[in-house]
Amino acid sequence: MFDTQESARVFALELGVDFPKALVYGVMDRMKSKAPEDMARVHLIVNTARMRRRVSALFLDGGAHFLPRITLLSDLGKDPKFHEIPPSISPLARRVELISLVDALLRQNPSLAARSSLFDLAESLAVLMDEMQGEGVTLNDISQLEVSDISGHWKRAQEFIGIVGQFLDLSQEQPDSEERARAVVLAQIEEWHLNPPDHPVILAGSTGSRGTTSLLMKTVANLPQGAVILPGFDVDMPAEVWEELIAEHPARLAPEDHPQYRFASFLQSLALHPKRVPMWGTTPSADTRRNAVVSLALRPVPVTDGWLRDGPDLGDLPSAMQNVTLVEAQNTREEALAIAMRLRRAASEGKTTALITPDRMLTRQVTAALDRWNIKPDDSAGTPLQLSPPGRFLRHVLELFTRPLDAEALLTLLKHPLTHRGSDRGDHLRLTRELELSIRRYGPAFPTADSLNAWAKKNKRDGAKEWSNWVAQTFCDLTCEGPQNAVNLAEQHIDLAERISQGATGSGTGELWQEAAGRAALAQWHALQPVLDALPDLSARDYADLFGGILSRGEVRKPDLGHPNVLIWGTLEARVQGADLLILAGLNEGSWPEAPKPDPWLNRRMRAGAGLLLPERRVGLSAHDFQQAIAAQEVWLTRSQRSDDAQTVPSRWLNRLTNLMGGLPDQNGPEAIKQMQARGTEWLQRAALLETPIKSAAAARPSPRPAVNARPNQLSVTEIKTLVRDPYAIYAKHVLKLAPLDSLVKTADARLRGIAVHQVFEDFVRSWDSANTADDLMAHAKRIFDSDVDWPSARLMWAARIARLADEFVAEERDRQANAVSTKLEVEGKSVLSDLGFTLTVKADRIDLDARSGAHLYDYKTGQIPTKPQQIAFDMQLLLEAAMAERGDFDGIHPRHVEGATYLGVGSGVKSVQAPLDEKPTAQVWSELHKLIADYQEPNKGYTARRAMEKSKSFGRYDQLARFGEWDETTMPDDDGVKP
């Protein structure tokens, strides 16, 4: 295939060329004069399975002929001739061993690092070891670094790095994947040196960014019939720029962040000049003028003065950038929606479009936006296993071991689509719904076996008792305290997950391990199971972190479900296959290029001195991916100006490109930028139109007028205030029979505090003895809070409040008891307005009867006590109770003269506020009540929403139903509402 030559044989394909297609055409062109069977002796080595599939497909499209041998770089180690090299240990097993050693080191010397960083430290050591083995760096190379360590950090770091040395010493018997890959490459190189192959060997598509790969590329390039083909080669860079890339500068590190640096370094090692590298084929680039613009924009910083010299040679920039669209959205939502709309347009036109971005959150937003048109993209990365249904399910189950069971955790699992799949799920869902409604209404916040059994006794549905027993036995009392044996903990976790998935009846695993995601999760479990013995005892929280990290390493992909023309690729895949349109998204600093992960062990200078990868090398690889992608036929460049309510910074490459063009007015550079932005703005406007809600008239302020016989004929005294302030709430509750759904996440709120504190003072007064002290009151508080309040912090805080007022309350209570002959608590009453057919009900907190048969009414208040004007006009609870007492409408109490009605404030202190009986006598109260009820029995009287709220910001329980916000208190009530 190749003529004999003294130098290494390296070819290149320029930017904007379909690399797999050009590779295949080049091979076929060079072999057309050879015998047909010679093609079968050609050995092609490519770097990804996706490239191998496409190259194979392109060869098959060429008609009937022999095919070359096509292998992956990673396939070298599968050759039987390397059987003497021990198989590599699994990455998971190595990380588990590192966890064990780091755990032992931290136990021995806790001052080295916080125990919460155990898994992060083990993972970072594993990454360091992979890099050392891939680059051929020894522990001695690191230990000999000259470091001035004032803080002691380097000394501590060396203790951890010493752990790596233990495994490097065992690399011959138990090599890691990187170590074995390097050993295989070195063995292959030695074999080729001894017996050079006489058939063509072509290594194509690699950039030589890793040391092991670079060694193999150099060897292949020097074989008699070997060749290396470099992808995305910049033919527009002048010689002086190439020389700048490989020049040694003692004062600074090499410019590894340049997209062509790896090629410059590789060619220098072969004594080849980049300007003399021949092209592999004659396939033209998609747009050579645009390539020249991008090449100039991305030049290394020391030679950007070339912008002024070479910029005028670029020609007319608007024509060079005519197929480039710049989308600068306000936020990521707008960006995702504009991208989704363009993908949809391309799909309808039958064009192939690929979205390329390292930002996985953005790709998920685009996928969600495409769902409105029922388009599922073919995402090469798939779905992270931890976000799949089995992944979420397994993590939810694991949380049962880490903290006490609460209502939210219980219902989350009971309603999960994988729960109870092995037996009758219909009955399970019905019972789950009923349990949820009960918990929302009555609690408890932390379900127990006893509370579940009590619920089952009240439920009349068949099978409720058996089902609640299954829930109690399966979900309750699973919290693990202290370190646990890792094997036992893991087995308990998986066993529990399978039992929950199976359900209350039968045995099995339900549907947990079915479908692609379930099989992937099971594979991760099978990988973890053999190495559990090496783990130290772990807390449930530590094991949860470990298991979550393992799930995060997996992914689930369903290529058969994606749209064939709507693709989502990683940055590397841009070089593998072409598309009619490439969308380069998320072009912000920190996203593309990604922000380098912090290295807890070595800084940049130390890494450079040891021969490890620098953060700039990863930036350079991303830059190369960007330079290749932007050279496509049609390109979109997108970014969001804000992300998470913070201003973003454009990607350095986008900044350079716009800065270059903006500084070339003679070449119409500013006009080219405006045209690029205008094309993007057009799509952003379309996205805005898609999101613009259809205008509709605002809802009127409701004032429904139901039929008189449908109106409530019974209210409690506490609801009279609501009838005055927000009549619509009475209508919604008693006429529509609607009630807001109580929160599932129970909290120690004001309502619970009021109930518990009321119970404290009621029990204390009921058991009153003249010898009672503040300690007796606190004993009641402790007993009730311990039994009724599930939150320890709330118990302590509420008890502290009662303690502050206990002495004062007991002292005042002695005075009240001295004046009372009998004290009645929680007294129910009922008054009938017979002429209106209406009943008023009440449950008074407390009624004291004195020696003269006078009644003293008390109402405990933990919150704000209504003022006198409020009691006179709106909050007439005590006034109404006084009127009912004088009428004799309380159970077991004859008509009495009311000596007083008092609010007893027991919030932050003891406060007594008298009801204004002297200013508003009971006869007047009763007359006003009669008139109020009579008014609402008039057919034309409407239940107006928020008729007289205390404040405009006051919350009403039915505000959402009334669509408050579309109207306000200045809006006149709607007379066209519900009518009789």
C-alpha cells in the first residue's frame, strides 16, 4: 500500500472532513491496483466502537469485496498471544481496596482528613493511579519532586499517595486496566520490533493524548507498512505557530490548551514538521474559509498578534460564517427550547442533526422539550443509572436504613412504579391511596407498626389488615445505628428491595431486575458483591454513599427507541460521523470547556514535573473537539447568558472568535457577528412565541349564590369569623364539600403547637390541686409532648416556652381556682335558631362557675390574641360563647350570667385579654348573629371571596380555588356566578 520511506509515516485529514468516510475512501483508493485478497491483509486500528461500526458500514456500501481487519485499540489486550499478562482487576475491586486502606489510615491518624471524605479520597487516589500507569510515572518520580511545604500539606498527601505505591508494587500480579493496557502495548511494540509485519497497519482517529496510545502510534508510524492518520488537522496554521507550540519556555508551561498541541508534540517526537504532513485523501473540507477564521481565532496567546497581520487575509467574513448561527439565550430554558425547535424542524425535513455538549443537564432539558412533539432523541450517553427507575428505587430503599421512617419516605416507596409488581398492584395502590389520605389528615409524621395497625382496624376494605402487616414488617424499624458489616448490610439492602418489588404476597423479585435499566443495576450489584468482604465496617450512610457512587458510574441506553435523525453526542463523537447540522451547545466557561476538577494531591507544576496530565491537556482536547465540530457544513453555537440566577461567561473559544471578527471591520466582521446573532434571535423569538400563553380573560372575583336549601345550616363559632371575612371559604367547604389536601410532610407547625399546648393546660387544670407547682405543669408538658410531638427539637423549644411562663400561670391559676366552685373543660354546646333552621355549635376550652352561679369563660391562645376592635367586628368567638352560656346552650350548664370572658395567652408569656362584653352585650351579639345568618339565607346574597380580610396579604385556604391573584380586593364581586 505504501512506498518505502526512511521517516515515520503520518497522514492527516483536515478539519471539516467526514473522517470515517475519508478514511475508507483513502484505503480503497490505495488498494484499487492491488489484488482483491490484499484488502483482507489490511489492519485498521480505530479508537471507538462507534467509529468501527461506521467504517465497517462504509466498506460494505462499496459492493462485494474483501474487507480489512478492523479492531479497536482496546482489543489488543484480547489477543491470545498476550495471555501471559495477568488479567486486570476490576476498577470497582481496586476502589474497594483503596477504601479499606484509606479507612485504616484515617482510623490510625484521624487528623489527616475528615472521615466524611473517605470515598472521595479513595476515588481521587484511584484516578491518580490510573494516570500514573497510563503515563508510565512511578512513585519515585513523585517522591523526588522538590516541594517547599510550609503548611505540611505535602507531608500529609504523601501518606495517602504511599497507599498507591502498595498497588503499583503488585501491578505485575494484579494489574489495573491502565497498567495492563500499557503492558499489552509494550509487548506488541516489542513483537513488532522483532518481527515487523509486512502487511499494512493503519492507526486512525487517535490524537495521542495519553502516553500509552502515543507509544503505539509512534511504533505504527515507523512500521514498514504502517501509518498513522491524524483527525482534524489544522492546515491553515503557519509554520511559526506550530513552532511556538513545541518551543520550550522555561518561564511557562507548554500551551497544552491549544487544540493542535498534541499533534505538534507527537510529530516533534517523530522528527516531522507539521507543514510537511501529507493529507490522506482529497476529500474537501466543508468550508475552508471558516476553518481559516477559527484557526486564527484559536492561536496560542503568545502569537495572537497575528490577528492584525493575518486577519485581513480572511476575506469577507459574512460569507465565511453564513452557515453559522449564534444563539445567546437569556437562560438555559430558552436555550434548550430553541435547540429543541431546531431539532424538530430538521427531523421534519429528513435531515440529520446532532446536539454536542458536555452539559448533561442541558441535554436533559432539550430531551424534555422534545417530548411535547413525541420525539425521543438518540442519546449516545443514555440515562445515568442512578436516575433510572431501578436506580432511584434502590436509593430510596437504602434511605430506610439511614434515618427514621417518615411519611414522605414511606409513600414515595409505596407509590414507586417498581413497588408491589409481583402481586396484585391494583389493591396495593388503592390501599396506598387510603393510607396517604389518612396520614395527610391525621398523621403520624413518623409511621410505626402500631399506627399502621390502628389504621388497618379502621379500614373496612378486604385485605387491609394483611397489607398493613406487610408494610409494617417491611418498612418499619430498619434504621441501622453505628458501623455495620458491609456484606450483611448490602445483602439486607438487596433482599429488602426485592421483597418490596415483589409485594405482599408470593415470593420473587417483582420487576426490579427486568428491562435494560434493571439488568444494568443487577450487573452493578453482581460487580460489587464479590468485593464486599474487603470493605471495613461501614455506617448505613457511608454504604449509601458508596452504593450511590457505584450507580452513578453506570448508564442505560436504548438506541432502538431514539429518532434516527435527532442525535445527542458527546464531544468526542463529532469526529466519528457526520451530520447535516451540528449544534454546539452550552458554550460557557465551566461547561465547555469543563472546569478542571480539583486535585487534592498535586498542583500543576508538580504534575508537570512528574509527567502527569495537566488540566490544560483536557482543555486542549475539548478545544480540538470544538474545532472539529465547528468545521461542519452547518453549525449552531448556543449559550445562555444566565444559569442558576448567576451571570455566565462565554466560552473562551467563542470569545476569541467574536473578538477576532469584531476587530476586522474592513472584512465586515461586526456585520458577520450581527448576522449570526440575527439568525439565532429569530429562533429565540420562535421559542418565546411557543412559550407565550394564550391570552384569556382574568377570572372575576367569585360571589356564588347557591340555592338556599344547599347553603349550610350549621356552623361552629370559629367559622363565624370566616363567614364575615371570607364567605367564599364557607361556600367551598360546606356547599362544594371541598377541603384542601393536608401536607404529607408534617412539620411542627402552629396548628400542632396549639393542639399540644391546649392539651397541656387542659390536663393540668383538670388535675388541679392547691399544692400544684410549676414543676407539675412541666411534667404534664413533658408527658404530652413526648407522646404527641414527634420532633425532639420542637419538644425542647415548646417546653422551654412553657417553662418561662409556668410560675406566672400557676400563680394566676390559684386565683382563678379560688374564685371557682367547679371548672368544666372542653364543654360542647349547641344553639338553634329555629326561625332560620340554623344551628350554631361550639366546644369551649374552659368554663368556670363561681359561688354566685356566674360563668367565667376562658379560651387558650398560643398565637396572637384578637384586639378589641377585631372582636367587636369580626372575631366574635368568645362573645358568641358568652351569649350561648347565658342562653343555657352548653351541655350540663343551665343558663348563667356571664361574669367575664377571657383570652388566656400562653404563647411567649401569660397574657389575659377580656372580651368587650360591656361594649357589646350578649343580646347585641345574638341579634347581629341572627341578622348575619338571615342575610345568607337570602337567595341573592352571594358568598364573596375575601370580603373583609384582615390584611391584603392574609392567606385564605381557598384562595387558589377562587383564583385570587387574577383579581384583588378592589375588584367588584361577580354577579354572574353560581345562582339559585
